[in-house]
Amino acid sequence: MYPAYDLDDAYVFQSSTEGYTSFILSSNPSTPGSNKPPAGVVFGQGGLYNLHIAGDEKFKTGMTLAFSFLGEDITVSKLTSPNSPIGEKGNPIGQGKVGAAFEITGGIRIWAGRGNDPFFGNGIGLADFNDSRQRGQFKPDAFKEGGDLFANATASFIVADIPNSMLGDKVKYFTTTATMHKGEWRQVDRLANVLFPYVFLADTPAVQEDHQQHRPDLDVEERRQAVVNNTFWAVSVSGSQKGREMEYAQTVADLVMPDVITYTIGSKANYVVDELNGRPLQDDAMNTVLQLMNGVAIDDFANDGKRYREEFPYISPAK
């Protein structure tokens, strides 16, 4: 309904500038076979794109950076809660232009614009793999076809480089979008862990849709069991955890719920099975979540196309 506010990905890692941490939100992804935004605009007008950065497990401390767009103009606002009510904008702390880096209050550096999608993954293979699993068939060979679906894709990005002095020792990061709908603010989408709705909730479409409309403070209570059930089914089909399917499913649910990216400030980010700590641009995130979900290493045969830069703002502008 609101493609400009559809979320695409989230990243958090140690900045290329010492003493900073980088947070990235991507949205409004191009459709397969096209590199143009389906919404016809780079960013939605009048709505909100939010970076939620919590300093505790209850989502009581931390902040939210809220971004709103009017043409090429960007307004950045700050809220002193990481989980404020939908539609709250907070206090403006800076302004800038789409496509140009700028600095706002507190030394936070911002860039927002259209760029090449750094994500790599075999989306065609994933659809076939999920369909086979739902029929009780373990089909890792599904990934031998399709390749990197995102090789020529673009998306709309918001990048924030935040001084570590404004953050705690550890953060829990998630993103949301919101817009006015029939006279009231509605959350359009929510995203943290890569492909979360399409991997961990793929077998429960109703929960998948519900997940996008809520916040992580209710994840464990309301949606954790769906992750347990879906993971249990996945490892039962793969046969990777014979005799301990439920134990494994519970362990995975505890790793990925609530659906946030946890990162220790100042450390090397890794998005791998043995260490989910932030998420850098270069890690093979699809392989990671496939292994977590199915209990066995699976290669999607899509490799890092290095469609990003090593320095802030990291995103390679779309042509």
C-alpha cells in the first residue's frame, strides 16, 4: 500500500571513523529486473523513517532518530525513547538534503539517498526452498539456480554515524516506518534481522504480517512461539537435529527474539551463526539465517558483490 515505506535491510557496525558507530536503514527496494523505486520517489513524503536504538532489554533507555522528507529536504528529529508511540517526531536536531552528507546536533553525521543495494542473496532459490519445506521436502539444491537476485538492485538508504559517547556499552537496533492512514498514524513496516519475516515466519503468513505492525517489546510474548514452531518444522524436515528438534528450536528463538540487532559498541561486527554481533555489509547474512533456521549449513550460491564503499557513507549512489 505504501511501497516507499517498505523496509529492505538494517545494518550496524563500527564506523570507518574512530569513536563512531554506523547505523543503516534501507527501504523502497527496486523490483526484480528494475533498478527504479517502485513508489516513483526516493523517500515517502510526510511520513517517518525511524532508527530505534535501545540501551536495555526492556526498550526503556536509548533514543530514536526520526527522518522526514519534503522534496529533497530532510529533517532529522530525536526522541529520548527507543520505543516511542507511532507517529511521534520528537525535537528537530538538524536538516540537510537528499544525496549530500551533513552533520547535526551532537556530531551525528547523516547521509540519505538512492544507492546500489549491498545485500546479496538468492531470492529465487529461497522461494523454491521454502515452498519445498512446507511440503516436507529438504531441498538445498534449490539454491543452485537463480544466483544473486540483488545484483542490479537499488534501494533508498539512511546512514547515521553516531558518536559512541552517545551510546551505551551495548545497543539493540531496529527500524520502523510510519505514515498517516485515514487520519491517524500507522506503522507501515518494521525490520531488524535480515529476511526475518521471509525465513523465520515464512510458514505462518498471518504472524508474518502481524510482526510488521508491532514492536520488539512484545515479540517474546506474542510471536516467539511461531518462531519455535517454524524452526522445529524446519529441522524436522532437514533431519539435522534428530532427537533434539525442540531444544534446538527453543535455542534459535532465544537468539533471534526479540527481533533486534544486538551490537557491542566498539567491537568488530559479525553476522555469523556463532556470533550475532551487529551486522556489517560484507557478511553472508542469508547463509547465516538459513543455517540457523535449518540447523545445517546451506549455501545460497550468492556471493558478496562488494556494491558498497569502505568509508562513510558506505552506500554507492545509484546512477
